[in-house]
Amino acid sequence: MPHLQPNQESVWDYPRPPRLEATPKRVQVRLGNLLIADTTQAYRVLETSHPPVYYVPQADIRMDLLEPASGHSFCEWKGSASYWTLRASGQVLPNIAWSYPQPSVGFQALAGYLAFYLDPLEGFVDGEKAHPQAGGFYGGWITRDLVGPYKGGGGTKGW
């Protein structure tokens, strides 16, 4: 395992089953110059081998730009996920965000929150641009305070 520097976290120290925690960090989502979400009331889900997934309260999201999308998926920990399509800046981005309308026990705080895939969106954590977790299925955000390797690289199946 890589050596941790001060203020770094190894994703291999994250638990399984995952842990939900509030974060005071400022989380923003942008499409170009358009601010989609901006909050200091986010949650993050931490799971072994994954970079954190950030969940933003709907009150801090431009919900007028989002509409429910078809399709659902199921997480053994968080429950049934619903997806969202973003219509903004002349673009239609289907399934770019997801939520858990009725989360499972232990994750109830995620009700009313959405998470966003990065690419083509950009995510920022305390001003630092995050990078998307590889694989196109997982929604983790990689920042310089994390140490991998991360699940989701080559050989990971999409949805």
C-alpha cells in the first residue's frame, strides 16, 4: 500500500459495508460556466476501494434543470436508485445524477439528496477540481487527498 502523507486518506481504509458521513466541505457541480449545485451540507459515502461519492441536498441544486429519467438500479446497501436527466446549455445529459428516494436503514439521510457523475460535468471539493472514478458505472470523485488504487478501472463492467 502507498505511504500516506498528512491529510491523505487511503480508500482501502474505508469500510465495507460503506459509511455515510456529513462533510463540511464545499461541494459544487458545474456544466461549463453554469453552476448546477453548490453546498456545504453534503454527505459522502465511503466504501472500500472507492473514492467518495458526494450527495448534495436538492435545496442546493438547480432542480429546474433536472427531470426524472427512466430506469432504476439497486444497491445492496443504499436501496433502489432513481436517475435524473439534466437539460442545460443546449445539452441533454440522461442519467447524469441519481438519488435514493427511500434509502435503506443506515442511509436514510440521503433522502432528498442527489449524486452526480462527472464527465461532462465538473465537480469541485473545496475549490479543487475532482476527477471521475474510472469505469463509467461508479460515481466516485477523486481528489488529491486520496490514495488508491481505485475500483472501476479496466475490466469493470458498465451498466
